[in-house]
Amino acid sequence: MTSDASERSPAARDGSHPTVRSAPAGSAEVLKVSTRSRPSAVAGAIAGVIRDAGAAEVQSIGAGATNQAIKAVAIARSYLHDEGIDIVCIPSFIDVAIDSEERTAIRLVIERRS
């Protein structure tokens, strides 16, 4: 998975909004979070994907981006709680290719709680 600027929206390039990429059928939507991402914007994206697809995936590289991602999950949980939807977050590591370089990212899979 690459992080090519041509694949991202103009808003995502400046870090103000998460990058949303379509995932293969049967898998969760992928939201890429940076240090400059606004947690409330990412939370809204997470909540929207959960409402539509039932699961979302958040990827972050580095402490600052991971901090924003975790805050976004907590905020999304409160947004969805108001609608009677509870979510769980499953963290793991994932290797991603960025500019032909292999990096380790944090992967957060967010799903509706059964």
C-alpha cells in the first residue's frame, strides 16, 4: 500500500482530513491519519464508515499520528453511542510501502460490537 500524494484528496495532503481509500470487497474502509489530522474529522469519517459498512480500518505511522487516531476512535465511539451503536478497536502492526520504503504502521480495525 502506498501513500502517493496523487491518491489523496487536496484536503488530505495538508493533514486536515483523513485520507479514505476504498478497500477490496469484504474488507474495511482504510482511513490514513497523520499528526496534523483533526481527531473530530477522523471520528466523523470512522462513524460514517461504521454506519455504512460496519467496519473501518485506521492506519497511522508515528506517535503523533497514532495519538490522533486513538483520540478519533474515542470520539467516534461517543458519536455512535448516541445512536445505540457500540464499537470495539483491535490494534495491530502492518508493514506499508511509502516512497519505495517499508515502514511499520499501527493498524486499528474498528468494528461494531456484537
